[in-house]
Amino acid sequence: MPSLPPNLYNHSPELHPNLFIGSLQLLYWLICRPSAWNNYIERLKTGGSVWKNRAFWRALLQGYIILPLFEYLLIILGFWVRGELTQEVAFLVAGGVAFGVAGGVAGGVYFGLSFGVAGGVAGGVYFGLSFGVAGGVSFGVAGGVAGGVYFGLSFGVALGVALGVVAGVGVGVEKGVEKGVETGVGVGVIFGVIFGVIFGVAGGVIFGVAVGVIFGVAFGVAVGVEKGVETGVETGVGVGVVAGVAVGVAFGVAGGVVSCISIILYFYRSFFAFPLLFLWDNFIYRLDQILFSKKPRLLRYNAAFWDEYQFLPLLGLDKHLLLILERNPIEGQAALNYLLDTRQKWAAQAALLELEWRKLERCQDIITLSQVHQILAESSEEDSLNKLFNSFKTISEDVNSALNQKSIFNQRTNLENISKHLEQTISGINLSNNKYAPRLSTIARHWQQIITDKIEELRELVEYHQEIDNPYIFGVPLNEQIQIFMGRTSIGLKIEKLIIDRRRPPILLYGQRRMGKTSLLNNLGKLLPNSIIPLFVDLQGPVSSSKDHIGLLYNIARQMQESAKRQNYLKLPPISREILADDPFTRFDEWLDGVEEILGEKVALLSLDEFETLDTAITKGRFDEEDVLGYLRYLIQHRPKFKIMIAGSHTLEEFQRWASYLINVQVCHVSYLQEEEARKLIENPIPEFTLRYEPEAAERILKITRCHPCLVQLLCSEIVNYKNEQPTEVRRLATLKDIEAAIPEALQTGSFFFADIETNQIDEIGLKVLRFIAQKGEGKITDYQTLKQHFEPDLEAALELLLRRELIEPLDNGYCFQVELIRRWFIE
């Protein structure tokens, strides 16, 4: 696709190399594109020394010589065409131009010297140039208006007196004051009108007329004296007084009038020009609709790109921009970026919004729907429309996650949950007063239909192949929407008793890795009464990776908000990093006040999972121990509506600093499932589960996994996969032989589980001990003396670690593996 011209859709275009064309370009920037002018001046500042900067001298030449000459010739041409060109008119026009240039130079020098003293010679000269050229051209165009505006009434009187005296003494004049005033005013009006019409800028006519009057009055009064040289002094003083008053009043009154009228005309200009701009912009839009070239189109000629003073919305600009965005994304994106920094940014925002609409509407199948989140923009704004857009992006991500599930059952289950969520979203949209609600509702219904069709397709696929649904999930925590979370009722009762304990003891949920702690925390809402609100916070990831206390508390609060909304549909108060920046812990504590108001009579259980990662961050110096753990102790002692529970795979004896802050910690040990719970997970994980087990087959699973929740899920998942590969006549009954056949595949699939034990939970001596015991066989005990002979003197420390990790257990003066499936990994 061809690249764009460098000056197209650019707030900082390059000046044309031709002196004359470049001068006209500067004039155009001054009149219509002030941003381009300002950026041009900024570029001049980077050119090094003033005297060696060619761009600087070029700008002086264009601003003070070429443009004034062009202005003079253009005005003279206008008078000549009208047949009104006389020597007097030519003189007055030249005087106006000269006055403008002189005023510009004077302004430039004035500002240059002022800022040169304050900020350095180079900066002052450049500042002077920017104001000087702008002033010179503007004064030339308007006939010297800036002089009157700048000096005002007070300087006008004194200046008029001085000019009157000099004029009376030095030159004298043949015509009277009255005639001079009349002539000056007349020529000034003509000059102002013609020049204002020629350039057609906002307030140009009024500026021209007003300044023409000023120049005419001053000129006529100053030189219009009938007396000769002999009465020059006397008359000069008198005329000087008259001229001073005339000039002062003229400058003062006209300056105020011009300022007011110019502001009014600035607004009227937009209104008067709007119909013509509307017709022009729609004309080029229609032309662009029938063009198919990939080259830059007519959008660049839209008034939004050449008239920065137009503040009224240029209707239809958003449609034109959208057309180019779809046909030529490179040009469209460049135009959009340009508009975002102008008064017409509404069009860019509208086009962006419409693009998002179309992305959602173009999802016609489940694959497109699952991938659209990759191209949807996500806004951090909190308005209702952005929240709805973000919810569609989340739905797309959830669909993508559902389709990536290995089993058809999990795909279908997740899609069913998404469909239910969409139904809630549609209800919320229909109750909304948002003007986009009907369109959003239509999209949501269409998406729901796509998902429903996919669910039916999966059902038909299962029925056609007579496959067994595989509901098992291995290796990731079970969230509250997963049906196969089983048991843990006794732990739930213990936690409930500790929560209502008046002593308010902190709770440690302790268990080995992959034992189901996080799954339990995710599903506490199913085990606890409605009066207790679980707020789950995973200390891994953004929380412990935060660079300071602001990030730490912000991420904790954000996860609390998400957990409350997800599990209890409870909306906690908003919080931001900016609020926390002032005083993090104080502001967080004030935020908890708002949380308590929302809780009412209920109690919050703040569950902090993987507390070891926070301890690591404290050790690294990212957080202060006293600030973090001290505040945790403060919550326990002074906020009875908040119960604190930390979860991890280590006891507090291994983290002494936590033990010193969390006094009287009560431990809830998460270990193997009870046999009844594990049996239900094996034989009836979901309603209408079609796989049946022979009694000895189910017993074998219980024995080889010892009801380890993760390993039961792993082995049962592989059994279902294995059975689905068999002929349909034997598919739905699992035998002992089937269980043994699925074990090798389970060891392979769960390799990361077993490898984690080797690399992260034990040391080198412990690994050797495990392999030694594994060689003895299933259920075999290795006596202590035998171990001592092979691993002295490091045996005691190794055994202590292996016992703490619940990998082995003491039995009959020896040791054996707790779980047979883990033993098989180490024997291999």
C-alpha cells in the first residue's frame, strides 16, 4: 500500500522550498492553521546559533520582505482594476504596509530584547521572530492594527502630541486638519475594506476599517496644518495636542471596539461559513464513495484539515473518516490521529466507536467471536458504554478459553455458563437508558445465538459418537462455576466456627501444593452461610509484583472488588492509584470504611492465597515488613467485620516474621479428600455421567491416589479418554484392567505435577531417598536402619523435609510412600 505524502495529516508540516510559495504557505498557516505555524517556530529554535541558522534568515526574508511586497502589489492591483489607483492611494497603501512591517519588527525587537535578557539572547531572538513575523504580516494585512491594540489610549496621546509637533515644525502642510481627516478616513476605509475582503479572515474587514480610520485620523491630524513654517511651532503644539487626543481616542476606542467585534465575528465566521463548508465536505465525501483507488483520497480537502478555527462540528466528517479507515487504513489512521488533537476530535471518537460496533456485528460464527477480543480496544473509562464494550471483550475471551478446553464436556459447560452470563448482560442492557442499548442488545442476542448453536453442535457430536463426557480438570484451580468441586464440608464448618469466634483469630489454610487450597478458596461461598462474604486475593502476580505500597494495596483492592462481584454480585466502592498516592495505608483504610458500609450486617472473609510470594517480595525489599504485616495485624485487631485467612504450603514455623505479627493463628489443614468425597468424584462427578466402574476398579483408583484431589482428577480424566477410544459396546464400563492401562498416560500427562516435587519441594538428598524407597515396590516399607546406612549423615534433615511435604509417612519403624501414584513416578 502506498505511503502518504509527508505533509498530509500533519500538525508540523515542512515549509515549501520555494521562497514565494513558502511565504504564501506561512501566511496560510497564520490565517488558518496556527498549530502548523507554532510548530514551525519551534523547529526554528532547534537550528543552532541564530547567525548561522539559514532557516532563521529565510523566515526573516519571507516575513518582512516577500510577504509585505506581495501584499502591496496585491492591493495596488485591486485599486488598479477598479480604476481608483492614484499617487495618494499608492502612498497610503505603502504607508500602511510599512507601518505594519515596522510594527512587526518593533514588536519582535521588543519581545526579543525582553526575553533575551531573561532567558538568553538566542531564545529572545527566536521569540521575537515568532511574534515579529506574525506581527509584521498581521500588521501588514490589517494595516497596523496591533500598534493600536498594544499601545492603547495612554500611549496614543503622548505619541500623537510628539508626532504633531514634529509634523508642524518640520514639514507643514497645505491642507487643513478637517480635510486631512476626511481624506485619511476615506482612504483608510477603502484600504481596510479591500484588504479585508481580499484575505477573508475572521474580523478582517472590521480590523482593516478600524485601523484604516486610525491611520487616516493620525495622518490627517498630524500633517493637516494650513500654516507654514513661520507659525510651525505654535501650530505644531496645537496640532500636537489635537493629534494626541485624536490618536489616543482613536486607538483606545477603536482598540476596544475592534477587540469586541473581532471576538463576535470569530463566532459569526464559523456560523456564516458552515453552510458552504457543509456542502463542500459532503460533495467530496460523495466523490470518495465512488472512487476505488488506494491512493490518498479527498478527505484531506475536508475543512477539518485546513481550517482550525472552525469550532462547529463538521457534520459528516465521521462518516468520511470511517469510509477511508475501511478502504485505506493507513490514510484513515493518519487522519484519525490528526483529528484527535483538533476541535473536530468528536469525529475521530465517533469513527472509533463505530469501528468497534462493526467488529462486534461482524462476528458470524463461533471462531470469529472467540478471536474478536484480540482486535477490540479496551477503555479504562468508567462510563456505562465502555463497561458494556469491555464486557463483550471479556465474553470473547471466555469463549476462546472454552473452545480451548480438551474435553467436549468442558467446552459445552463453559459455553453454557457464558450463555447464562450473556442473558444477564442483555437484561442489564434492556434496563439501561443508554442510547446505544438497542444496538447492543441486538449484538448480544446474536452472540448468544451463535454460542447456543455451538452448544447444540457439541451435544450432537457427543451423541453421534456416543462419547463419555469428560468433566475432569487437572492442574488448574476449580472456580465457583465448575460443577465437579467436591467435599471439603468439614473444613468449611471449621472455618465458619473460627470466623464467629469472638477472639477473632487469624486463620492459616495450610496444605501441600496441588492439594486444592485455591479451589477451596474459590468455592468457599458454597460452604459458608450468606452472612459471610468471601473476598479472594491471589498474592501471586500483580499484587506481589507491584513496585511499591500503592501498587500493592491497589491490586489487593481490585481483586477484592472482582471477587465480591463474581461470587456475591456485590459492588464495592471504587478506588484508584491516585487516591492511594497521597498516603497509601491511610487511604486504603478509609476505603475499607466504605466496604464496611456496603457489608452492612455481614462479615467479610479476606483470603490471601500464596502468602509466601508476599514474604519473598518483603525479603527483596520491595515492601516494608512493618508497614505491610503491621497493617495486617491492625486489621485483625481493629476491624471486626474483616476476618483474615492466609493460605500457603508452608507453616508459620517456616516464616517466623509472620508468626510474630499473626498471634494465635488457627490452622486448617487441607489434605486428602475423604473416601466418600473421592468416590463421588470418581463415579458421579456430574449428573447423567455415563461411565460406570466395576467395584474393584473404583477401589483401585482410591488406593493408588489415596484420594488426592488432583491425582483423582488426573487419573479419572485419562480413564475417560482411554474408554472413549474403545468400541461403543465396552466403552461405558471401566474395569481394573482399564485403570492399570490408563496409569502410564496419567504419569505422562501429569509430569509437571511430579516434576514440581523434584525441583521445588525437596533437596538433592531427599530426591535420592525417595528413589531408594520407590525401588522397594508398592506399599513396601523401608526400615530406618537401611536408610541410615545409605544416607548418613544427612538422613535426618532429609526425612524431616519429606515428612513435612507429606510425601512419605513413618510405619513400623520405617518409611513408605503416602501415595502410590507418586511412587511410580520416582521408580521410573
